[in-house]
Amino acid sequence: MRDTYQSGLIAESSKDALFLTLNQSHVEGARELVRASLASMPALLDDFRNRYPDADLHLTVGVGSGYWDQFNPEERPALLRAFPALEQGGRVAPSTPVDLLFIVRADQHDAVFELGAAISRSLDDAAELVEEIHGFRYRDMRDLTGFVDGTENPEGDDRLDVALVGDEDPEFAGGSYLHLQRYEHDLGAWERLSVKQQEDAYGRTKDENIEYPGDKKSPHAHTKRTSLKREDGSSMEILRHSMPYGDSQRKGLMFVSTCRTPEHFELMLKSMVEGDETGHADRILDFTRAVTGSAFFVPTSHWLTQLS
Ligand code: HEM
């Protein structure tokens, strides 16, 4: 079943995306309607791929950690747990649980728009919209702070090894633990920094996107705070699928982490917000603020189709 993983978990970045979060509604039979809708998602995606053969369309369907037991009381992914709310020194990572997540992404806005509308129709009265955010590729895959985002992501087969649950949880092999945070940037304050100060905040150069040597990185640098190692020296990795979003009111990043365990994201976030043993926290958090935070499990397409 592992090979029926939802393709949006692994696919390379897209030009356009829609992030939909929803809660199950209170109408009678809502749970069954949600289950039937989710069971129909793999076929719906196939249908839209046939309609938009050149769009490279992907869909990621996640079930919220707090909703899982109501949604599917029979069995639960072994490590599924709530989003870890953190707060220290003015830096926050709130937990804002939601029941359902749909990430639609493609290289064509019309394909994303139409599949998004079809998903909303399919859920109809069964679920209520919490948030709808349109993400887009900015220049050569940069965050709105102007730095390339995603460079150190795993590549090739490593993407599957990092993102997908394996034999450790056979019932849910091929699934993934997904964390979603919406960040709002203070771009005015960020742009008042010199380019060198911005580069120091990430530990990478801006235009050329070159990593600083380890001994030149500040302990506050984002890439320092998120490069975590186990005691045996091996790296803890996640596969990120973040995308910029924005309008005239607010601008920021939809941060998406996928992994075979929730632990790596949790430890990285703690390292950013709370810092190292001497309190060196992540410099970028002085310029961006998480306003949502939710944990999901993304089962395989095969598992979804069996829900009906
Ligand atoms: C690296 C941006 C939040 C984990 C990076 C890089 C940028 C970036 C520009 C360097 C290039 C790259 O390798 O991708 C941002 C922004 C964030 C954000 C703008 C929020 C607004 C997070 C969070 C986590 C995270 C919440 C995990 C909890 C990582 C990791 C790397 C990275 C693991 C690679 C580090 C390395 O191996 O060098 N991020 N990031 N990021 N980020 Fe973030």
C-alpha cells in the first residue's frame, strides 16, 4: 500500500496552490458525508488530471490530529498527536486545530481553482470552511523575504524515505505526518535590515543562495536552528512544501512539513522558538509570526478509497 502515497507529499514544487482548512459541520450524518467525500478524492483527482493533462496537478488530503478519533475510531496512526503550542520571549507558535486539510497544487491556476471548487462542492453541508489561502511561486522559488526556500530539501528517493511512514506502522505505511503553519511577515521591518543582516539571519547568501560555512553561522541563524542531529551524528530531516501567499493586507508563508515522524518538526520548532541551551532563538522569528498551527495525518489514496 505504501506505493499509493498521495503524490502531493513528494512532488516537486508547483507554481500555484490552494490551502483549504475545514471543520466537520454539526448536521446529522456529517461524519459519514465527510468519509464518503474523502473516499471519492482519489477518483476526483484522476478526473481533473485527465481534464488538465499538462497542469501537473496534485492533491494532499489530511485529517486533523484532534478529529482523527471521531473520523475513524477503529485505528489511529501510531504517532499522531496535537500540534505543540510554544511561546517564549515574544516568539509564538500557536496551536489552532482543524479537522480537515486539502492542499491543491499545480502549474496552472485554473486547474487549482476548479479542483478546489469541486472539493468544496463534494463536502457541501458536511464541513465548514476555516481558512482558504492561495499560494504561489515567487520568482525562483523564493520566500517573500527574498531568499530561496527549499534548497536543502531531500532529493530523489530520499524524499520518500524522509516523508513516508514505513514498516514501523504497517497499517499506515505510505502515509505522512503533516504540520501546517501560516506565518505573517513584517516585511517593512525586514526590508530595513541590510542585505548582510538578512543573510546572517538565514546563514545563506541572498542572490547566489550559498550556504555560509558552519563557523560563520550565528547561533541565531535559521539554518543553524533547524539543522538538527541525533547523538549518532545523523541528520533529522523533514520534506518542506512551503509556499508564499499574500494580498494588500497580509503577506507571508504557508509553511508545510511532511515526515514519517512528527518528532523532527517538533524539535526544529522548539529549537527556533526556545533556542539552544543558552537561549539562542531563531532570528527570522523577529520578522515573521505564526498565526496558525495544525497537525494532520495524510493517509494513502488506497486507505482513503476504502472509507466509503
Ligand atoms: C531552511 C525559510 C520556517 C525548517 C530554510 C531556508 C529558508 C527558509 C529561506 C534556506 C534554504 C533552504 O534550505 O530551504 C523559512 C521561512 C519560514 C521558515 C521564511 C517561516 C516564515 C521553518 C520552520 C521549520 C523550518 C517552522 C521547521 C520547524 C527548515 C529546515 C531548513 C530550512 C529544516 C534546512 C536547513 C538546512 O539544512 O540548511 N527555511 N523557513 N523552516 N528551514 Fe525554514
